[in-house]
Amino acid sequence: MSRDWLDKNFYAILGVPQNASSDEIKKAYKDLARKNHPDLNPGDPAAEKKFKEESAAYEILKDPQKRSALGTLLHLAQSKDGYISDDSISVISDLVGITEVQVKSVSTFYSMYKQEPTGKYLLSVCKSISCEINNSSEVINKLQEFTGLNNNETDEDGLFTFEAVECIGACGGAPAMQVNYETVEGLTAENAINLCSWLKEKQPDIVVADDMQKDFGGVKSFDWAITDNTGATSNAPGFQTLKTTKAKK
């Protein structure tokens, strides 16, 4: 199992010496963000991957106590290993200066941290109320048929893990799902199957939300918002009855 993240030199990622000051670390991160931020490199998975690594390094190095880096380190460990292993917990404990029990308690409290290995593609379909009233149950049923998996199961090939989850923060674009925590909104059951068929055929090493949204998604959060006469956008459709806004075309 890959554990390269344990040996990462976070200072080297940001291009600063180990005795760099907080201001030097902050400046280096800002310079790299201007270069590799996904908004400046649309459709470039390599740049997005670099930006995520640089952001993780900055979150760890900016805090001398490192305790606030616990969530970042857990995420980093899981992104490399696919789950939070006992070895990862031991190393994180040493890095942030808390006990292994404390690290374990955080990793088991939050459902996004997996305690067992998952497939290459973690399929997380929202089942909360906004998605449910927009037929997420149909998406769930069709994906389970396609993958042959029940909730929290991984296929024998280690390609897919399926889970039905609570709110993923995309209520305005319901129904929604995530692939390795990259969100796709406005899904139909048919497009969810098309997305998984594409994953199975192409097996990309990196999945990007914007690309999947473009090819397989539908209405995104706030696409339905109303624009007033000054061009300002409101997410409150009720204002339209007062004739202070007009429908967005």
C-alpha cells in the first residue's frame, strides 16, 4: 500500500527552507496558488493535484502547533491510501502531538474518513431530503444494479465502492453524487450509469468535478437563481412576486 505522503517534505512542496518564517511560507503558498489554482488551469488535472498538495502543505506548516492540521493530515493519508490505516494514525499522532486514541476518535467520528480500503472510485450518492424528492432513490437503485453492490460494499475488482450518504452540500443541484469526493449535480439515473460506464472503461487516475459535470451533470446549485434588474443574483424566488427581479434566461 502506498504511503508516500508520510515521507513528504512539506517545505520542499512549497519551495522554502525548513527554517522559513511564517511570512515566507505564506508568500510561497500564495505565489504557487497563483500558478496552479484550478480556476487558472481549467481542465488540467496535474495542476489541480499540485494545488491540493500545496494547500495541504500550507495548512500543516502555517500552524506552529500543528494541531489544526489533523483534518488535513487525515485527508492526505486517505487520498493516498484510500482509508485511514493504523500506520497513518501512528504517524499523524507523532506529527500533531496528540495520542493515537485521539486521532482515531476523530477519524471514526466523521463518516468521510474510511476505516477500510475502498475501491479506486468511491461512489457517494446523496440520500438526504432535497435529493430524495428529486429521485435520488432511482439513481441509487440503478447504480446498485450496475455495480452489483449494496451500501458500503466494494466489488471484487477493487474498482467501485458504493455508499448512500447524507447531505453533500449540493441541495440546489439535487440529485447529486460524488466520485472520490468530486461532486456532480443534477444527475439522472441514466447519466449516473453513463458516468460509471465511462469510469469503468477509461479508469482515469484523477477525476475532476468540472469535467464530470460538463459530460454527465445537469442543473447545478444556484443555476436556477433569479437575476434582478441591476444584474445581482438572488437565490430567493419569492422576490419575483414583488416584481423586483426577473427570471434568469
